[in-house]
Amino acid sequence: MRGGPGVGKTALLDDLLAGVTGVTVLRTQGLESESPLAFGALHRLLRPLLPRLDELPRPQARTLGTAFGQDDDARVDPFVVAIATLSLLTVAAEEQPVLVVVDDAHWLDAASADALWWPPGACRRIASRSSSPRATGRRRRSVTTACPP
């Protein structure tokens, strides 16, 4: 959903989430002050799932660990981060549906945005599984332009 500042996008998301049951809700928010920090929003989104990293193939788990500062590999491959994000969301969706919520998507750091919605970003692929991506933003570059409703 898109709209100008102060029109109630966050309040609408809060209202939507208040009635959600039987679903794993993963939520993050783009923050202007953190937009230069790679993977900050993605880390906040996936934090509840990080104990399940060992369920991913080792290269994916290592890449996410490196992206989130938990591993000391020198290189982070954005493609592997996107695939690892998809894998981690898929692991969670095997237990129950997952609702991915991104507020203020226009402030996402580029690395998090790429992991979520550049092809083959996780958001574009999870819509066909037991997951549902939703986001708010001000500019055209938001999840709603890249992901099915």
C-alpha cells in the first residue's frame, strides 16, 4: 500500500495484524537513519527465525550469518542472501503460514530490499507458498510493485 506521510499506513497495518491468528508474523520497518546500513531491516525481519539457521544448507546459513555480523566471512553474495532468506521463510512456512510485513519500505536499506524483492528475491517467490508479503511505502519502489497482492 502506498500513501503520503501521516495518512495511516502504519495504523492500517497494526489493525490488520491485530486480527491475525494461526500465522507467523514477521515484521520490519525501513528506518531513514538505518538506510545506509546493509541488511539492517532484513536482520530485524528474520531475527525470530535465526535459531533455525542450522536447518538451511551450510553456505546459505553462513552467508546470512556473515550478512548479520555473526560470522566473519569476508564476502557476502547478495544472490545467496536472497536465496537464504527464501529458504528460511520456507522453513517457517512449513509449520504454519507466514505473513511478512514491511512498513516504510521506501526507507529500506538497498541490501535488504534486494534480498526481499529483486528477482529472485524472496518476496516474489513466497507469494506462491504458505506466505504472504505485505508492505507500505511512499514511493513507487515498494513491495507492492514487485510482489503480488
